[in-house]
Amino acid sequence: MLTITVAQDGSGDFATIGEAVLAVPYDTPAEIVIGPGTYREKLACEKRDITLRGAGMEETRLVWNDAGKLPHPDGRPTHTFRSWTAFFSGERLCVENLTIQNDAGPGARVGQGIAAYVDSARAVFRRVRLLGSQDTLFCAPLPDKEREKDGFLGPRVFAPRRPSVQYYQNCEITGGIDFIFGGADALFEQCVLRSVDETPAHGEARGYVAAPCTPPDGLGFVFWDCDFVSDCPAGTVYLGRPWRPHGKTAVLECRLGAHIAPAGFSPWNNRPDWDKAVFAEAGNTGPGAENRTGPLSRSLTAAETGALLTRARRLCRPV
């Protein structure tokens, strides 16, 4: 395996992460070891088999500030899928021990701001902090069709939609509206999901954690043994809502703060096809798990929970 080092003090092979990625031949498995520092760069990483390893979430930070409402060089707004700090594609990706941040500002002011756009066929994130406001983490693929003109402008707007399997372990993901979204099959284990307290743009809820657009036969998002935390007022944040009709999310054996709304999950802007979504819970504790109401959340039996976790681990955990 090719190993490349990045250091801002000149002691590595390169001074920026982008330069190191460009130096990797596409078909060569590579590990990029990134030293401490704040790397202010917009990173596109499309190598076949690559690992990015920082010095720690506090020590190594990748930061950029594009956002959906901000102008793009082509004269149009940036829109969601050009707002990323880091874009990942290829066949295999591993990211460990660093922070990826979009610091453009609150979503109500600047719009969507993706920290990580993950389009790799298989992706693993361990001990990674993903920071943003609206749409922090995009777990590709995109839905088949956009609902508004230029809605999918970005690196995969015309590409065939291919499946993506993703695994997040001991990560911290922070955001407000729909801050984990997309069509991937993804397992989140022992992660912290932090909802930021920002004034909503149009009087909607303070936040939605997950916004899946799962294909009908997909697994969707599975959260296991995670902590949902926030300073938002009690009952103002939903666990999720379906970005597309068949969206799927399961929240299993997690600890839910008081900010989680009693309904648990929400329809998408009152669209009538929410009944096709699959939102499930089992074994959750904390004030946000009590007295569940609402039509979307389904309670799983112990057997159903075991079967779903087994499927998620077989599919998403790295071999």
C-alpha cells in the first residue's frame, strides 16, 4: 500500500490534503496520514481504494464554507450538492480520526451546507466529527429524479445511481434540518447525533436528524446504541422524515434527549405518500423515548430488532 504524509509545517510529503489525494494513482490502494492543523480546502477524493487518517478529531480539521444560497462561479446559486467540504467517491473509502466541517453558517441564513458527500461504494468512518447546520452528511446516492429545477446540480447529477454501503462508528454528527440524508444503506454505531439550536426559517420544527430516500428494497439508516443530544427546547426535533416516499430509518437501543418530539418521526411537508415510509424504534431510553405518539413510528419486537441488526451488521460493517 502506498503511504503519503501531509503536514502543514513542511515535514510531510505534501502540505495540503488535496495535493496528497491527487498524487495517488487511481488504482493504487493508498493511506494518507494527515498531521495536526486546520486545512481550509474543498476536497474532491475519487480514488478507488483510499484511507484518510488524521491525528484526532480535535487535532486534524478539514473546513470549507460553501452553501446552497450562496452564489456559485457559474452565476447560479450553489444549491445543495455543490456545497460540500469533502466529496468522496470510488470503490472503498476509510476516514478516521479527524473533523470535517462546513462552517458557512446557519441553514436559515445560507441554506444547505454539506460537510461530507459520501458516494463511495463502501465507506467506513471511525472517530470522525462531521459539523454543519443543514444537510451536514449526504449518504449517496441521490434519488432518481429531482423535484425542482437544478435541485441536483453537482458531481453526480447525470450519473447512474449506484448503491452505497456505509458504516459510522464512534462518530459525532452535528446539524439542524435533515442533517443525515440520502439513499445509502448505513449503520451508525455508538455515535453522537447532536441537533443544533437554530431558529427555523419558516416556523417548522427546530430540526430533523434523518431524511432518507431509501430505494424500496433498501435497508436505509440504522442507528444503534447512539446518543441523540441537543440544547433545543423539549419536543422540537424529530428523529427523521422521509425525503422520498420509501425512506427507512430505525433507531434501536439509543438514548434520546428531551428535544426529541413525542411523535418521533414526521411526514415530509405534509406530502400524502408518507405511509410508504418505514420508521421503527426498539429499546430506546431517555425522555425523548417516552410517551411516543404519531402515525409513523413503529415499535419492533425483540425478534424483529435482532433480525434487523444482524442484517445491518452483515451488510455495513467492514469485513
